[in-house]
Amino acid sequence: MSPTDQSPEITELLIRLEGGDDPRVVDQLFPLVYDELRRIARAQMRRERPDHTLRATALVNEAYLKLVDQTRVAWQNRAHFFAIAARAMRRILVDYARTRSREKRGGGWERVTLEGVESDAGSELDELLELDEALTRLGEVDPRQAQVVEMRFFAGVSMEEIAKVLNVSAATVDRDWRSARAWLSVELRS
């Protein structure tokens, strides 16, 4: 069964999940969304450093637990679910990067400078944190553009599905996508 074939079933389960009327919904939903969540997680992990200790499966599991615990989300459809999933994965990776960055910098240890020693070990962590900060700033300037970036870049949601979730035209989503990429490019260069 393809994700498109499962879409009505996923949407129905999400509505039931939101209503909290059946505790078995979580168990029924997981097999239907697992492959897509794993695809999103693998895509996000490809952007991480090769020696990352967090694996795609762990990212999926942690994100799924956060998703099914959402009590304030009015699930619209499958695309909305995966957009929120991408945001949850982004938050998990950013929190992980912040923790690693603190550890890399010695946590509570006394800092000692080493002249002449250069390291690029934390640059990928720093890049993820910079992207997250830039995306947060974009969200303050234009929340819809930030949503488009999260859904498109982090979840790989199609322009048409994003348009449905945001209740705008696909042309508007395309303009937002191009504008957000340009804005982020300038932000990340400065």
C-alpha cells in the first residue's frame, strides 16, 4: 500500500488520536507512518556529521513519542502530521547538538586555551545551530515561510501538500519557498 493509498486511513487515525477515544490508535498509526518517518529521519541524518551517535531509528522513535503525546494539535491530514514530525525531529537534533556542543566545550570544566590548535570538529554542530537560529528568526519575520521551509526541507513534503496544509495556493508556496531560501542564504552568510 502506498502512502497515498493510506492517506485517508492515516487522517482518520489522526482524528481519532486527537479525540483520545481509543488508546489503540497509537498502535494502529505507527506501522502506517513508520516508513515515511524513517525516510524523513534518514534525510535529516544525511545532513548530520558521519560519526553522529544518534541513528535514524532512534530519531523516529523519539519524534513519534512526542507526536502522539500532542494534545493541542488539531491534525488536519497526513501532510500536516509529517510536517509536525519534521519539526519534532528538527527540535530533537537541535537539542542534541546543543548538548554535544556543551560537552565539546567541557561542560562545567575550566577552559584552557591551546594556541596554534585548530579544530573543525564542531563546525557541523555549529551549522545546525545557526540554521535553527536563522529559521527561528525567519519565523518571527514570516511564520508561513518558516513553515514552508520546515515542511519542504526537513520533511520533503510536496508543494501541493504544503499548500493544502497552509490553505494557500501552490504558487504561493513556491514563492514563499524561493523567498525563504534567499532570506536564509543571506542570514547564514552574515
